[in-house]
Amino acid sequence: MGSKKLYIFRHGKSDWKAKFKNDHERPLAERGIEASKNIGAHLQKVGQSPESVISSSAKRAMDTALLAMEFGQWQSTMTSTRDLYLSSVEETIELIQKIHTDEKRVMIVSHEPLCSSLVSELTMGGHVKFPTASVARIDFKVDSWADIDSDKGQLAWLLTPKSIFGG
């Protein structure tokens, strides 16, 4: 039996004081920029960078993914979709099941409450606190992304910027 590793990355802290037309365009705050860079570099350092990244099309999520990829020097491909912006857990699982790749490590970059709810749903877990710029890895013993489903995953870890870098 194969294995798949799904990384769930919540966007970095956003800047509510910035000028933006709508919520979809809200940018990262300086703290979110730094955390995104640091998480990206840390994941590379510990051999946990994803092979591909699927990001919400919201500016703060896209910028989180791009900064992590750049500062982590990931060799990942990236796509974005509006489907991860205000998406339900069920819709996100369907999106994951439609991933057509043999890659073993895929990252979703999205928002709350989706990140914590998705971890709970996929791992038969309770409530998971998911601060900004946190990333979780869920492991699945499946051959295909199409086989990913509720309660089939095991939470390998959940890293927060505070747990890695203190502060």
C-alpha cells in the first residue's frame, strides 16, 4: 500500500489596517510575511517541503505560499483556486480527491475555520487550534489521492510559528 502526505498550511497573519477592496484582497501583515518565510525555510530544513502546492486564490494565502516556497527553496509546483476560499470541509475533500498526480506530498494553503475543521475531519480528531502560519501534516496509507476521505488520516504533527521559533 502506498502513502500520501497532505500538508495543511493556514495563511500568515493578515493586515486588517491595510487598504483593500474586499476580503479576498486582504494582504499579509509584516508578522505574517516573516512567519511565512520562516515556516518555508524550516520545512525545507527538516525535509518536509511539498512537491506541489494548491493555494486559495485569496491574496494572503497566495502570498503565504509564494513566500514559503521562495524562502524554503522548494522545488514545488503551485496552483491557485478560488475553491479554497470560503470552502467547506466536504468541498475541500472533493478537491483533494480530484488531485491527479503520483506526488506523495501535497500542500493545501487556506483559511480558518477550514484548516482546523479539515484536520479534525480527516483524522477523526477533536478540535484542533490552528493559529496563523501553522502547518499540519496528515499521513494516509492510500495509493491515490482519490482514496483520501474522512477519518482515514493520521495527524503526524502540527507546527505553529511559536512552537518552532518561540516568542
